[in-house]
Amino acid sequence: MPNTTVIVGSAEGLHARPAGIIAEAAEKYDTDIEIAFDGEEADAASAMLIMALGAEKGAEVTVSGDDAAAVAEIAALIEQDLDAG
């Protein structure tokens, strides 16, 4: 299962706006994508579960799933400052 570890780039961490953007991107894929932080896992297609992880800016999270392209896209989003713009 492909996985990658990245650093949260959003200024306020994985709160509502970034979580919504990530979940929307994950919903495009017909496969499960998981985000893990501090011993907890969240379905990347659920903004609520992503927010529940409590990952703040600079936190190290792991993205995993069966589709390498999906994992890469979600990981790239997590690394960005999705609060900018």
C-alpha cells in the first residue's frame, strides 16, 4: 500500500477549510485514502474526521491508500497552505 509522510502546511492546521478541500479531492477517487496522525487514522474523504485528528501546522502526518496517484494528490494538498488565497 503506497504511503507518504508529509508536514501540514496550512497556517491553522487541518481545520475546516483545508479539511474540506482535502475531502473534496479524496472523494474523486474510487478507493480509500487514510490520513494518520498521532496514532489516529481518518478517512480522507471526511472533513469531520480529518479535523478530529487535530493536526496543526508543522505536524507530521502519513497518507496511505491503494492508489499511488490519490495518495500523492492528498499528500500534496496537506503540504500546501490551504488557508492562503
